[in-house]
Amino acid sequence: MDKLTPPMGWNSWDCYGAAVTEDIVRANAEYMAKNLKQYGWEYVVVDIQWSAPNAKTHEYEPFTELCMDEYSRLIPAPERFPSSAGGKGFAPLAEYVHSLGLKFGIHIMRGIPRQAVHRNTAILGSKHTAREVAKTASICAWNTDMYGVNPEKEGAKEYYESIFKLYAEWGVDFIKCDDIARELPHEEQELILLSDALKNCGRDMILSLSPGPALPEKAELYKQTANMWRITDDFWDEWNLLYAMFERCERWAGHCGAGHWPDADMLPVGAIKQDYSPDNRTAFSFDEEKTMMTLWSIFRSPLMIGAEMTKLDDETFKLLTNKDIIAMNKKARHSHQVWRKEINGVEMILWVAVCDDGGWYVAVFNAGEKDNEITFPLTDLEIYDSVSGRDLWTGEKVSNAQKLTVNLPAHGATAFLLNS
């Protein structure tokens, strides 16, 4: 597993919320394997409440009965994931995803199921029970499934070891752990306990922490415990959220590096929110989608598709398969904002990064409300020689230049690879 570059994949949340089913996951995995794998897309992640038998909408089922084994561990609901019947768990679905040359992931909530605590069920490898390890005052503000785990209690370590032992047996490659990234410092020791259990489970897995905004003062802890962590709350197809991401990315850019990635969240492109309408498409314009892909890629955020992939239109497909933009996500180093200022009465933003193969990645953004053409000297980037290269979106050549001229629509962006 390549942990040296940001993970790329698909997550079911944007489309299906709590209600995704096995047939949907399989169909999207098949599409990815056939159409997107060659561009680097590889993770297929089942999001929240897969243990709830009756989930039908984007919303969580509060205080619902969850499928659980005798050791206080949630298991997939066979009503929604038929191959999990008979105690097989996610192993058959993971095996199928692996057979396509892809990797399989699941969402989990921090803690131990409330129903396990209420029933005082057993913990694998311990004489202690769910009620004894629970931290009942530690609850999620927006989901009723779990209590926190008290790391100081005997049996807590064994509980977390037991769930990751199960996930390893299933063949899980990616864990998205929720209700934890922004809960620090209150739940710091639980994060460490969880991370240690994952690292010692015998299977290599990506650990992703949600939701954001993550705490900048805890950046080093995130790096030590996880591979990616959310720097925002749920990101949706609204310009004000995309506009706010520039400030978040500027703040976190210095913490991107091999194996640890501040996460700007999923890409709400194409057809999303399937339980609201089968044809509900992103509210982003194509220019805004390009801005999002450009910022995520030069910043080096993980890239997780939110669309129903089997309904990708040609425009969205091209957006997600631009080899040069994806290469920027893999090869940019020392990415940072150079300036953010008003030019011709329009707010413009400039980012730069070193390319791992040599040269520079340069991204220009129009954050304003009208089209704008600007010209700026490359000395702004501390590039003092003439350069050549190309626009990564249009393919237009740059030759022997000491300045760049760009003409961008409102909310638009472009990016260049330049070499001296």
C-alpha cells in the first residue's frame, strides 16, 4: 500500500448517507476498476451505519437496533449487505473489491456501541465487559450509536484490539473513524489507544479521522496517529464552503507530507444525494469544480469522489481523469499560498509548489464574482529565469516566459507546470 501520496478513492456518504447497500457498492467498485483505476483511484469506502438494518435515507437512524456480535462489535446488516450473512461480515465484499484490483474501506464511530453497554456484553480477550470500559459521558453530538471508551479502564485496550482484529480478518484497507478529529483534547487518549490497536492488528490500513475542523495545535498528534484528518466539517457543493477552504488549506499546507495528509473532504461532483432525487447533481459550476480539483491537488489533500460513479457525465469524468492534475496531487512538494490580493477589483489567489520531478507547479484562482485577466511576474514565485511549460487544464504551451498571463472566469482556476 502506497502511503507516501494522498489516498484516492470513492466514499458512499455524499450519495447515500446512511443507506448504501451492497449492490450499490459493488456497482461503483466495478465502475472504478473499469474506468478510473488506471488514473490512481483505488479505495472503495462504505460510510456510516452499515450495521443498521433499516436505514433508508441520508439521515441516521437514531437509537436504532444495530447488528452486533457477542463481543460488542458491530457487524454489517445482512438486510443491506447479503454476503455478510452467517457471520462472514465484510469479508466477501472486501474480497470482491480486491478481486477488481481495488482496496476496501469502512466508516466507524469512535467508541463502543451503546446497546453493548446497556446489555453488558462481553469483550473478546478480556474478562471485562462493555459496561466496564464505557465512558458514558462521552457521546457524539449528532449520532446516537456509541459511547466513548475510557482508556484507563481494564478491557479498553482489548476492545479496540478486538475490533481491528475483526477488520483485519475481513480484509479492510481503510478506516474512516468519525467523532474524533475535532474532539481533542478530551478524547486524545482514546485516539492513541485506537491508533495503536490499528497499527498492531497485523494488516496495513489507512486511518482517516473525521469530522473537522481539526485543531492546528494538535497537528503533530494527528501525524503520529493517523494518515489523514479532516480540516473541515462536511464539505458540500456550496461556493461559500469552497471559498473558506482557501484559508484552511493555507493554514494546514505545512503539515502535508509522506504518510500524513490534512483532508479537505470529499469531492461533491457529478450526481450526489441519491435519496433526495435520483438525478440530483452537484450545485457547483464546472469552473467551481475545476477550482476545487486544482486547490485539493496542489494542496495535496486526499481525493475521495462523492458522486454516484455509474452516472458520471463526460465533463465530470474528464475532471477526475486529468493525469496532469492528479500528478500534481502526487508530486507537489512544499505547497503554499504566495499571495491573495485584489487585482482589477477582483480577489485573486496564487499558489506554488515544487514538482518532485523538477520545476514548479503554479495554481491561479479567481475567487471573485467577475471574469478577470491578470499578468504577474515570475519573480513573485522567486523564479528568476525564463521558463517553459504548459497549462495543466488546457494544454496550452508556455515558452521562454518571465511572466504569466491568465484569463479566468469568476470562481475559476488553472494550473501550470513550469521548468527553467
